[in-house]
Amino acid sequence: MLTAFQKENNISFMSHDISALIQEHLQGLETNLKEYFPPINSNKEWIRNPFSINIETTFSDLNVESLIELSCDTALKDIYKERPLIDFWLSCRKEYPVVAEQAIKFLMPFVTTYKCEAGFSTLVFLKNKYRNRLEVEPDLRIKLTSFPANLEFLVKNKQHHTSH
């Protein structure tokens, strides 16, 4: 991995010790990435794109009829193009509950891991050495919410400072 990079970029001045340390670090990164993102086996490919799969070779335990109906639904295909993947599957829950629930169960760990790490990063940012006694719950709630603030409402209900 590193030797290919060195040859590609003509980097020959690096000592063998430094090169070995970088190689070890890159292998550790690769191992960690494989733990976070295991390879998707072919029987889960339908989750990523339910409209371009070979149904005969992919499924054994899934409700195949529902997936065939879903893959032929042109209205859902338009929704699939416009929305993120998790939102697409959430919108399919009423019409295709079995297929959608399996897809959501597969996708949910990625969303929750991201939310956890984003929350921790925000907490570290808010609670630094200059603000270590700060009560972070209200600020953290505001920072992590997906709802936009209604600034007009907040400003309208705030009493303006009167001049003396």
C-alpha cells in the first residue's frame, strides 16, 4: 500500500523505519475501517438499490413478492431518486412493511453510530478547558437538534432594551 504510494509520487527519501511505522499505521486504519464498515454481502445489495437487482439469485428468506412489487413501483422510484436512503425506506413502511423493516434494521446502526459520534464531538467542543463548568445539556440539545430555530418568534417575544 505505502510502497505503491511512494512509487506513484516518487517519494524515495523516506527511511525504512519511518516507512515501516507508516505502513503499520495504515494497516491499523484499514482494520478499524473494516470493523466500522464490514463488507456488504450480495444478499443485502437490495437495500442500497431495490430497483436494480436480480431477485432470483439474491433472496431466500425475504418476502420476494413484496420486493418485486416495490421494484416495479415507478412512484417509489422517483422518491428513491429524491430522498436519502433511510428516508426512502421509511416512506415504504406502510405499503411494504416486511421489506422496509428489514432494510431499516440493517441501516439503523450506521445512523445511530453517526449520531453518537457527532454528539460526542459536539460535547467535546462545548466543554473545553475554558468552559468546563458549563451546564452543556441545553446547548447540546440546541446544537444536535434537526429542527430549525424560529428566530422571528424568538425575537418577537423578547422585550427590547429600553433607553434611559
